[in-house]
Amino acid sequence: MNDIVIKDHQVKSELPQGFKYEDQSLIISRNQVFQDPIKITLEDDNNETLNIIVEESSSVKIILEIASNDVEQNNYKLNLTAKPNAQVKYLLVSELKSKNALLEHYFTAERDAKLDLVGGFLSDVLNAKMHVDLVGPGAVVKMRAVAVSSDDNEQNIDVLIVHKAPDTFGDMTNIGIANKRGKILLNGVEKIEKGMKRANAFQTLKGIITSDSAKVEVNPILLIDEFDVQAGHGATIGKIEADQLYYLQSRGLTKAEAEKLIVNGFLKPIIDEIDDEPLRERFVNLVNSRI
């Protein structure tokens, strides 16, 4: 795995071949295929702007880690553009100790570009936006976002996909898991603009509560201004099903162990994408400490 460390708007490590960095923009040259993931770490910079541009017909998997122990206000504004026919797998892991963090993330998919986006949110108090614009015909995005809150954590996550071209496809799955006094608000919005024929928009939102004091709110919203489309959405909120817990407890697990096993099953699609072993271990340990 190649590691890129950025601090104070400067690259502190050697860039892989095919990358360049200028004016707070990380650019991946066209026609590049990276077999190994690229890990980008923003080091304790709580007011960061970063643009990532994946040029035409390149293929890459990016793991972006944002972590800071600063409890003051944190602000991040991140942009990723996938040029025509680019293919990007993208994992965002957010672990901020701030009591007032703002994370804005904007994605743009041009003609025939494909985005596979995963967001894992483990911050203390966070307002996050994941905004995707499908601006070219044939653009595709698959979005998965998971927020885990406990104690007095409060996370508000807005996921928005906008179809600005015909023949586009968007699918989002957002999950909020809250324990103790944790609070999560998940908004999933998908918009098809007028004239964007044959667009496909689907969304699933799920809230899981493991404590009587926890709160999860999910809001699936479809905004459609065109007839020739396919769209659907659904949302559920509730505790872990009693029969699932009963089955696992009948096999010798305690209730707490059974809950952790089930929750980790929901998180497996994210955990499996973390190729960096220390980051994966820290992510899993932090999740399990919250449930």
C-alpha cells in the first residue's frame, strides 16, 4: 500500500508514480491503473481543504483517514472529481474528538465514471455532508455510510445524490447505530432533475438502537422532476431483533457479545474495505467500545 501524508497543506511523503500535488489538489494522471490501495492521511490539521482529481480512464482505490485529537472546532472541505471513464473506490474514515466538527465532502462523476463510496463516521460531535453530482451520461455511484455513536456523541449525516445527466445510476445505503445516550440523524436525499431520463435512484436507511436512551432519526427523501425514471426508497428504525439475540445467546454468547456480533455484521462491508491493518484494528476496537 502507498501512503500519502498531508499536513499544513503540504505533502510530507513521497508521491506514488502517476500522482502530483499542487495548489491543495492531488491529481492522478489519466490511464493509470493502481492495483494496491492508496492511503491518504490528513494529519492533525483541523482546517483542511483538499481536492482529489482522478483523470480520464484511471482506476484507483483511495483510503482517506481524517483523525484529530483537537477538541476545538474542526472544519474540513474535501472534493473528489472522477473524470470520464474513471473508476474510483473510496473509503472515508472519520475519527474526530472535536466537540464541533464540520466535514463537507463533494463528489463529481463525469461521463461513464463509476464511484464506489464508503463513509465510516466515528467522531464525537459531527456535522457531515456527502454530496454527489452525477454530471455525465452513464455515471454511476454506490454510496454506503455508517455512523456509530455512544455516550454523548452526536452525529448528523447528510447524504445527497443529484442526477444532472440522463442514464445515471445512484444507490445509497445509510446505517446509524446508537448506544447509551448517542444521537444520530441520517438524511438520505436523491434528486433527479428535469429532463434526466432513464435515471435510477434507490436508497435504504436503517437505524439500530441498543439503548433506551439512544436516538436515531432517518429521513429518506426522493425529489423527482422527470417521469422516465426508476426510483425507490425505504427506512427502518428499531432495536436488534429479539429472536436474533435469543439464537446467539442459546449458543453460549452473552447479550452484549451477541449485540456486538450483529452490529459488526452490519459494519462488515466497511471493515472489509480497510486494507490498512492498524486502521482496521483501531476502527473495529472503537466501534466495539461504543456498543
